[in-house]
Amino acid sequence: MSLYYCDICRMYTKSGSWYETHLRSARHIRLERDRTDYQLCIENQCFCGRIFSKKAYYDRHHTICRMKLEKAKAARKERCAEIKRKREEQEQERLAVEKLMALDDDSD
């Protein structure tokens, strides 16, 4: 018997059909959106480790931060590339789930 796990909602289920229903639920979609919104604000993370909710706050902090400008720019570029890669992975996972759900609907 296989277990299905939603890492966004942190819940298990034994039923594949219930898991698919859960993925379409308002709760899951809201938590997934909130999780993505948090990842967006990581773009405003200083090299020193502080995270800012808005770019303006990051810019103001950056003028007084002790980290070197070049190092911070390189690190920010790397973080943006990592976030882009994670978004693409999430999109691929979402497409795979939709494809599986479409296959399941076709077999019914």
C-alpha cells in the first residue's frame, strides 16, 4: 500500500484519488501560492543573510551593509538563478500532475 504525501500541506493519505482531489483544493492552492510568494522575497536577500520583503528595503540596507558590492551582486545573481530553476521544477511537477490527472480522466 503506497502513501501519498503533500509536502506543501504536510499531510499523508493512502488514497490516490483523495490526493488528486486535495491538489485541487482551495487550501492546497492557497498554501502553494503563499509558499511561492515567500520564495519570491528571497530575491531580496542580502549576502549577509537578511531577507527583505521589498526591494526598496533591501536597497536601503545594502548601502550600509558591510559586505562587498561585487560579492553581493554575484551572490544575488546566483540566488536568482536558483529561484528560477526551482520555479521551472515546480512548473514541471505541476504539468506532470495535470498530465496524470488527464490520463486518469480519460481512462474513466
